Amino acid sequence: MKKNLKTALSVAALATTLTAGVFIGQALAAQPHMRAALDYLRSAKSELESAEHNKMGHRAEALRLTNEAIRETEQGMADAY
């Protein structure tokens, strides 16, 4: 009887751990808002690169900040794993 109880508790603990792991993994992998933000930032970068250069430095600064935002977004996504 003691052995059966120990086995049942072990199986229950293992099942709970595996279930929790699956849900946590899915939560970390699903980052639709960060993915969308990254796509928009990359599109903005492309538009800024295509814009005329004579903007009294504002275009270059916007491009610099957009590149920084891309790096930060990518890092945030990587750190979520």
C-alpha cells in the first residue's frame, strides 16, 4: 500500500511539472505584440532609409533611435526565453 501511494504521488508530481512546463513554454514563445512591434520598427527603418537626406539631422537621429529600438526589442524577446 505504501509503495502504491508513493508511486501515485510521484506520477502526479511528474504530470504537474510537465503540464506547467508546457504552459510556461507556450507563454514565453508566444510574443505576438513584440513580433509585431519588431516588424513595424523594421518597416520604419526602411522608410527612413528611403527618405531624402536633407532633414537638418532629424532623419539620421530618427534612424539611430529606430535602430536602438530594434536592438532593444530583439533583446527583450531573447531575454524572455
